[in-house]
Amino acid sequence: MKQENKTQNPQSAAVGVVNQTSQPKPAGPNHHTNGNTFDPNKYMLKLPKTKKVNLPNGQVRFEQVETDYLPVAPRIAWFRKEHPDWSIITEAVMLADKAVVMRAIIKNPDDRVIATTQKKETEIGFPDYIEKAETGAIGRALAMCGYGTLQAPEFDEGDRLSDSPIEANGTNS
């Protein structure tokens, strides 16, 4: 299942349609179409989140807080507004045992890969797990390009740091 989605309709990605007939819109100042900028704050949601708090006495407490989240649909709209001629390509990497791994690739008009991400979902988690994985992969790829990055929960490492912390003296811990 490989597709290239060049339309402005994010729904076409979910139905497996390849549509290369839409024409890019001319970009205005700062490469924004119609000369307007996209305001992601208009689409921001507040989601509950559990935050781990380390107390001075060594104990741990968990607090319920709210965190900002920019849904994938506005990220797609924002991306299309700024880059109407770029591509979002999705494909199933693995589909078996009621689970799927979807890949999303974002390419510029020169066919240069800007971001590649994957997302796994299962039928146990979501009855529409294939669509959910595709949307998640697209959301991650867009976040890699800066669309909703600060509000993307998948980039919140919490206590699970992805890289090696560097101490003040410059040595790895």
C-alpha cells in the first residue's frame, strides 16, 4: 500500500487514493499561499497528562496537568498552506496479526526526503488501526518538519531520554 497524496484533502490519505491532478497554489510573501499565515493556536487542544514529580524526600508523586496538543488535521492544513507542492507519501511497512506499521515520508518538490517516520497500531487498541497508524505516522512526520513539534506527545521523552546526557564538564554520563 503505497500512495502519494498531493491533494489538499487530508481524507484522501485514509482511503488509499493517489491523486496527482491537483495543482499547487501560487505562494505569496514568505512562501505562504494567499499571503496569509496559519495560526495553529486556533486549533490547539488541552489534553490531560500525568506528570511525575520527584519530591525532596526522595518520594515520587504524580500530578494531573493539561498539555497543549495540535491535532494532525490542522498540521496537514498548515503544511499544505506553506508547501502545496510537497508530498506526503504513506505505505504499510508491516501488516499482519491485526497489527500494522505505517510509514510516512515527506518530500520536497525536488524529491528530497525531508522526514520519514513510522507508527504501529493494533486492532486491540483501535478498530480502525490502519487509518490510525497512517494518521499517526503523518502527524509524526509533520512534527519532524516543525508542524506541531512542541505539542507532539511522541517527542516528550519524560524520563526516557533518547540521547546521552552530557554533564557540565563535557563528558558523557
